Amino acid sequence: MVWDDLVANTSWQLGNRKEVKFWYDNWLGAIGPIVDHILPEKQLMTAGALVSYMVDEYGQWLWGLFEDLLPYEILLRIAVVKAPAYDMACEAYLISDFLIQRPPRVKTFLWLAYLAKLLTNEERFYKHLTSDCHCSVCGAKMENFDHVFHMCPTTYTLWSSLVRPESVFDFFSMPFKDWVFAIHTQSRKFVSDHVAWDYCLGA
């Protein structure tokens, strides 16, 4: 019937509403809640996320947070829905959900890292706290944020022993905030099956 076809191909106009739950509200029409379509053996890590949390500051879907969890036909349905307005609370939600399971010293370190507030030798040099901005581990000319977490040979060797070989490029090329989200929400995409990821992150 015409009405059935209309319902089946209707989705919400989301606007900037902040109360719509991404996984549990029926905002894609007749297919029901998206949580019912998660692929087998996939683990949902962002159960409480609102739709507005899944959008970047440019109004684009953050596909990396959910594309590995859903079948192609569901992703197509999401693609034709105009994304809601960016919600700054998404960062607070995701990072707090990630940190809540960590010991205090690990929480503090990861939170400062996420905010790019760690005192690397580059930062200490610019603040006139040191006259030496070299990396104290490998001797590189500049110990900046990217060097500490990605490019220092010691760091790179450590991550490379944990990350799946086919995911190494993506893992090291992501902006740091995206990286923090990814190691929480998509850890099994990047980390080898034998790795106790929570243990590595201080849980």
C-alpha cells in the first residue's frame, strides 16, 4: 500500500535535537532502532550516544564511530539523512565514558594528553622552562606532542607490536582526538586479538 511505502522510506528530520538516541530511537523509519541491526560479534561501546554525538563540527557524520558495526544497507539509510547540528557535548561524553574505567593517574594523563596540555620538551622550551627541546628517549631534535605519541622510535615500536599490520597506517595518521575516540570505540579494528587492550590502557 502507498502508506506502507511512505513509512518505509521516511526518516526523521533531526535538526539540532539533542534527545534522539543514535542506537535506541527509531529515527530511520520502518527499520526500527539501529541497535537491532548491529553485525554479529560486534560489541557496542557507545550505547548511550545521542545522534548529535555522531557528527563533527562541519556537520558531517563521524562514520568511524559506527560504520564497522552496521551492514551496508543501514549505512546507506544514514547517509541520506541530513546530520544534526554539531554538539560540543559529544567530546565530553566520549572522553568521560572512556576515562571512567581508568585509575586516577591514567585518567589525569590521558585527559591532559587529549587536551594537548602535556608538558613536552617543546612546550617547556617555549615556556622558558628548559633550553633543550630534544627528545630525551631517542634524541630527536624536537620532542613535540606527535613525536611522543606516534613518531618516537620507541613509541612506534610499542604501538606496532599491538596494532594489526593492516591498520598501522590508519592508526598513526589519525589526528590525536580521533585517535583517542578510536582506541575506545573501535579498538578491535586496530588492535590484534591477542592484546588485552584495557590492561594496556591502565584499566
